[in-house]
Amino acid sequence: MLQLNASSSRWTAFFLLFLALCSLLTPAVTVKHENFKTCDQSGFCKRNRAYADSALSTSSWSSPYKLEASSVRFDKGLLTGIVTKTVGDETIRLPLSVSFYESGTARVTIDEEKRRKGEIELRHNSKARKERYNEAEQWAIVGGTVLSKGAATTQGAEKGTTRVAYGPAGAFEAVIKHSPFGVDFKRNGETQIKFNGQGMLNVEHWRPKIDKPVPEKKEGEEEKKGGEESAEVDTNVVTADDEGTWWEESFGGNTDSKPRGPEAVALDISFPGYQHVYGLAEHTGPLSLKETRGGDGKYTEPYRMYNSDVFEYEMDSPMTLYGSIPFMQAQKKNSTVGVLWLNAAETWVDITKSSSSANPLSFGIGATTTTNTHWISESGLLDVFVMLGPKPQDVIGTYSELTGYTQLPQQFAIAYHQCRWNYVTDEDVKDVDRKFDKNKIPYDVIWLDIEYTEGKKYFTWDPMTFADPLGMQKQLDEHERKLVAIIDPHIKNEGNYYVVDELKSKDLAVHNKDDNIYEGWCWPGSSYWIDCFNPAARTWWQSLFRYDRFAGSATNTFIWNDMNEPSVFNGPETTMPKDNLHHAGWEHRDLHNLNGLTLINATFSALLARSPAEVSHPIRPFVLTRSFFAGSQRLGAVWTGDNQAAWPHLEASIPMLLSMGISGFPFAGADVGGFFGNPSKELLTRWYQAGAFYPFFRGHAHIDTRRREPYLAGEPYTGIITQALRLRYALLPAWYTACHEAHVRGEPIVRPNWYVHPEDERGFELDDQFYVGSTGLLAKPVVREGQLESQEVYLADGERYFGYFDFEGYQGPGVVKVSAGLEEIPLLMRGGHVIPRRDRPRRSSGLMRWDPFTLVVVLGKAGDAEGTLYLDDGESFGYEEGAFIHRKFSYSAATSVLMSEDLAATGAGGSKKAKEYLKGMEKVRVEKIIVVNAPAAWKGREEVEVSEEGAGKSGAVRKVGMEWFAGEGGKAAWAVVRDPGVGIGRGWKVAFA
Ligand SMILES: *[C@@H]1O[C@H](CO)[C@@H](O)[C@H](O)[C@H]1NC(C)=O
Ligand SMILES: *[C@@H]1O[C@H](CO)[C@@H](O)[C@H](O)[C@H]1NC(C)=O
């Protein structure tokens, strides 16, 4: 802060003038709240919040939902029955199914009989489908739904319940209560999750519109309704006003015709004993989700999920953003459970916490808190998956089995990406490429935003500015670099543009409510939107990417799908009207949050099929998406959209990316440097240091900003940024191994403290430091201005930790100070791990293919260490046929031996591809082993004994030089073995004593 002398009024005046000028120069950087609905402005949210209030405030509240005991059937892991909702003398039938899967997941689905059978009338001659949307699972769910043979009903002592034991060793139980309907999910006899415990279950049933004047609400009516008459009135009617939003809703000058009337689904889900809930990506607030119903430090709005292009989004907010993952995990000491709310319509979630001191089952601090959540969706099925843990990995593992694992990225995709809106000509791109080389700064990918096209017509190049795209890409390819070009889903409505002509003639665009082609406004002006819910549209989309059609694209061209919420500049809330119609007559309302996923699905397939050669030798696609839903992780990477060059945005990026990581979509990044505005050099430098720890690492900038490629920053900044980039490149083997763990187990790439230490309650809220995969690397990037001394890093356990750069020793548990000068990244290595890296600086990751490895063996307090390395060609699908190297390195204090063992499940060398790959990697060796926290007993030793498996030489022992260094001050001792010469893909042993 500026220090001002208060007595000097002249300076005060100057200062105020200065501030005034600053505010003129700084663009307005606040979101336009008036463009996005609050819960009160969203009819179904308001109705259900009011319904919840009635349930909570009315002592005689009784949920009007009952499971008809006589309807219950159970067979081979599937329970079915009819839930009835009684409103006055009307009984609404709601088919229920509760599925129990082999994976240990349970699923509760509620439909509505009348809509399912189509026995309803649509208003306004709508051509929309009558059913509740039941196709979200076709997009989001890809596995884990084999019904459990072991699940079985059990005899409960309680009358009026049906109990099903399921899960591993029958440790899980679902207690289904008949009246009112509700389900308690138990693990080892203890309730972990309750459905409808608070009576907020609400399925807005179909009803005809009765045109009558809305009566004035009389004083006192509220109490009467909540009292003895509660069972007789329609419990959806909370106030007379609300009926106004049943049939029609207007917002921002747009009117939603709502042909099916009110159709929301809502449910309360409680987590007894759980203090923290995480998930509901994407939001800008803390990782541990906040309470949403008032009070100090709480939000007043529910968390909203309605994928939107939110211009200049704000910090610490439950407002919606570009993507939605309706998945939540609850955490208490030693226990993690989760729910997936499978609904693609607009969804709001309220979170409140309550304390009860008399919970006999609670242990330790804070364990008496119960977290209550209330989920509200505008339409569709009520469809919830329940995962009972108990470990974080159990929950994310079953979630990932359901929705699919993160695509294994190509290696270039986890290296550094250079983007800007826009590189203006092909010569400009080539110039930037040369300048990176001249300045010895590594990068892998350069990006083109919308200006490369001819008049925003995708699949074209501006002939004036990008006259020679192939020549440009040829230069990039000389250093194995790639190009990513943007292709958006809005298609310019202009004559003589083959893409729009085909879109129209084949009728593959989204329709409006009258079932004609929908026209809206986006970058090109008047546009139409491809409807990727239509299989024919996806097939057509694929054809557009063929090299002969998208002339100027090459094998090193990959794709960025932006604006796929979809963003519509003149639409309600910057998107499509909800009564627009998609393929098969589904309303946009039903599937909005899936829209972005369907586009990248089509683009992913398109990249696989660009030429016949690629069908037989496919290269893994790379697609970046802005909008997403559960399941999008299978198809690409994501970034957090249009952030700002401001410190709070750098700070918020860490919890946002951690949240993506625990939500099954870990391949995520934020624009390094900030999209809007010009970062100070300190901010830019700190952002690169943080970005080197984003799973997806891309610098990007708005068209109105100054150029900021790393070589332009000047010293010392350019040098410091280059060091951060080199660090990322050196650690690519560790990052790639972490990506593999995400790909096969669904684990986050960067992991928050609670995920790694679920027993440590003090670390449950921590979201500004994280671990990289299972490498033991613990990073806490500096995200605040002027913090040039040190960072406090929290160590959760009693391990020893060491500075990555200087081997400074730290002892956990507790908070330690780590030096954080501008040129430093606070980065520790947890004892007990082995970290693989490649230390030779190269221009791009592709050029590191044959480089040797360095292994950093970090001995923990027990003197042992263990780590893994996953490696493949970094681009093909050969790994699916065994063409990979997967090693475990372990050092045992008892034997003083470091060994490399094969982890390949199928046994390496099986397929032809596998053999070829291993042969190609034969000469790739370990060039250095660094042992951190090396035993003092090694002092004076100058050799280690190396033995390697392999043809003929098996058992032969070689002696290799070793040097031991005493740690000075607080530093740990270390030892270096130079050139042990062992193969990275081989089994070997290095004996240190
Ligand atoms: C929690 O887990 C830790 C580590 O596994 C164990 O030592 C501890 O006893 C457990 N505590 C409870 C309350 O279960
Ligand atoms: C795209 O979606 C369709 C329909 O759900 C599915 O069959 C196909 O496998 C998906 N493609 C990819 C690449 O995931």
C-alpha cells in the first residue's frame, strides 16, 4: 500500500486524482449480476427453497411421499416400486428404482408415470417430448452399472422399511423407509447419507393449466397452510405469487414458454457427522464448500450449475460458471462418501450445517456437525448415485468408473502452451516460435484464437493473414511443436459458406420452440448452432475436419472448442432459450449442461478420423473445452475461462483446479497471466511459477492486452519464468505418471491435503497447497503480491520434508516457513518418495523422447522410499496394447538397495507393439541418482554396486562411483550416483552398502 502523510492535503488531493484516473484506465472488472438469475428469479429454485422453509419451520411437516409397500419388488440387485405423492385427493404415481451395482454404488431414480406414458398435454402446440429427460446417462455414464448379484434384502426389525445389504463384504446397507419415503445409507451399521431426512423431496407433477384469476393472498393464510391443513393443499403452492412461474417466466427481456409447466425435482441429502463437503465444480470459492443460507461468511445464494459464459466473473461466489459437475464428496475424519446428482438441467444446491452435541457416534473435533444439502433441478429425472467410501480414492474411483477416466493426454498436452487472442499472421506465429528458441525457452504448442478465420467462418483461414498455414505448421513441426486452432459451435449465417449451407440443408442445427432453425448472435454475428445431440450432426461434424475439407490443417493441428455452453450473445443469460428444441424433441432446458460435452465428443471423434491413415494409426486427440459436465474428462482438457490479470484470480485458480481434480476432471488449467488486463511483471512471474503446477499449462491473453510472451518480460523476470518452464519440463515424467494415475484410477493430478491425508481434520479446509500425483512433491505457489520472504506450508504428518532445490529439511506435523523470493517456488519433497525427471533442457517435450532420466530418491524418517514411473510414446494408443514402461522404484533401509521392478500388469513384451516400444527405449538410461537424506554411514563410500537384468549379463555386478555430501545448516545430506547406466525399462539393483 502507498503510505500517505495525512497532514499533506495537497498530496491527498493528488492521490485522489490519481485514483480517479486509475479507475478510468482500469476496465470495469465486475460481473453484471443483472444478467444472471438469482434463486429468487428462477421460479423452480424459489419454489423449492420456500418448500424447504416450510418443511423446516412447520412442526407437523410430513412429506407427502410414500413408497407403496405392496409395489416393492427386488430381483438381482434391482429394487422397484411406486412412490406416491398425495396432494388433496389426487395421488400421483412416481416409479422408483433403486439399483445396487457391483462397484458398490447404489442409485435411486424417480420418474413420473404420467409423463413417462406421455399422458400429458403440452401448451403452445409445442413439439417437445413429454417424458422427463432420461438420456443424461447416455452421455455421462460409461461403466460401473453391472447389477450386483450379492445385494440382498435383509429382515429389518423395523416395520415399514425395506433393507438391502450390498457393497464390499455386504458392509453397506440401504434402509428404505416407506412413509414418508426416504433412504438411509449405512456403512458398517452407521448412517453416512440420508435422503429426504428433512422432508424436502419434491417432484413437481404434471397438471393442466387452469385459467382462473390468481386470488389475492390473505393475511394468515401461510400459518393455516402450514398447520392442520398441510396434507390437503398442493404442497408445491407456497405462495400465490409462485404460480406465476409455473407456466411462463421472463428474464432480461426473454420469455420462456414452458410448455410442460412446472416439473422440478428436488431432494435433501444429509451427511450426518460430516463437517466438509467438496465438489459442485465449477465455482470460484473455497474448496470446502460454504454454507449458502445467510450469516457471516456464508453465501446467500445456493451454488448454481447452469453452464454460462459469465463475462468478468467474480471471486468467492456460488454463481454459475462455464461447466458443471453435480458430484459432491463429504469428508470427516477417516471417511469420505459421495453423491452424483445426474441431471443436466439448471440445478441449484443449498448447503447448511448443523451441530448436535449429543451424537454418541462422534469422535474428535467437530465431528458432531451434520452437513445438509438441498438439490434442486428444473426438469428431468431425479437420479442420484451414492458412493460410501470410506477412502477418498474409493469414492473418486467409483465415480470415475461410472463417468469415465480422464483421457491419457499426449505428452505435448502437459507441456507448455502459448496462446493469445490473437497471433495475427502466419509470419507472426513463426516469429514467436523463433523467439522462444532464440531465448532458449521451451514450449510445445502455439494457439490461434478466432481471428485466423476468414470472417469468423470456422474451417477457413483468412487468406490475407494466414496465406500459408501449412508452411507455418511445417516450421512448428521441425521442433515437434503443435498448433491448436479454435473451432466454435456457432456457424456463421452467410451465403456461400459451405459449412452453413450443409448445416441448413441437412437440418443439423438446434431448433427454436416453433421447430424452425434457431438463429442467434455470436462472434460471426448472425449464427446457427450445430446440434451435437443428433448423431447425424456428429457424423457431419467429423467430415468437416478431414484434411481435404479443412484445407490448411495438418497432422500437428489440434482443436480448441470454446463458447460451447453454448454462448449466445443475445440469448437469455448469454445462452439459448430453454424452450429451444434439440434432436428427438428434447427441450434445451433438459440437457443444457450436457451441451458442451456433446460438442467435444464430436470433435474428439473427428480428430481420430481425419484421414484413413489416422484410422489405422490413431494419434490421441487433443481438444480443449470451456464447457463441461460429468464425463467430459474422457474427451479433453478444460480451462477456467476468462479470468483477469489480477492477484485474486491467481489465488482462486488453485482451489478451482483442486476442485476439478477431485471432481474427476483433473486435466485442467487457468489462463496464465490472466486473460483480461495487463499483469504486472511480478504477477506474470508468480503466475508462471504457479502455472508450472497446473495440470494444463497455458499462457493466454485478451486481444486488448499488451504482448506478454515470456521473452518480453525482461530480466530478471524472463530468466525466472524460463526457470519455471524448465522445471515443468524436467518434471514431465512425474506429471505424466500422475496423468496415468488419473487415467487408470481417476485420481486427481494435483491433490489437496484432505485427499492425501483423510485422517487429518486440521487440513480439511486447506486449498492453497497441494501434492503432485503420488510423487510426494508438495507445492505452495505464491499467489499474493509482495510476498517475497517466505510461505507457510502446512505439513500434515510426522514425515520429514525437504526443499526441492536446496534439500533444506523440515519436520512435520505443523506449519513450516519456506523461503519464497521472487525467483523461488515453495516446493517440498515428502520423505519416502522417488521422483523421476529429465534434466536436459530442450526446445520441446517431443525432443526429450530419448533423453536419460534422473531419479531423486527422498529417504523418509524410516529410511525408505518408493515411487513409480509411467512412460509410453506420448502420442499413440499403443499403450492399450502394452507399449509402455511402468516401473516401481524402491529403496529399502534394511538392505540399502534401490531397485527397479516391472509394474506392467500384462507383463511387458506381450504384443508386437509392446516389443517394438521396449526395443526402441533400450538405450534410454538413468544418468543420475540423487539420494536426499542419505545416511551418514555412507560418508567416505565412493562406490555403489549395480546389477541389471538382461540378455546374458544377468547377475553381473558393476561398480559405479558415488559421492556423498554433508548437509550444511538445516540441509539434509545427499549422495549422487553419476551414470549408473541402467535402462529405464529394465529391472536393476543399486546396492549402496
Ligand atoms: C483414522 O486413521 C488413522 C490412520 O489410518 C488411524 O491411525 C486412526 O486410528 C483412525 N481414527 C479413527 C477415529 O478411526
Ligand atoms: C460420443 O457419444 C456417443 C453417444 O453417446 C457415443 O456412442 C460415443 O462413443 C461418444 N464418442 C466418444 C469419442 O466418446
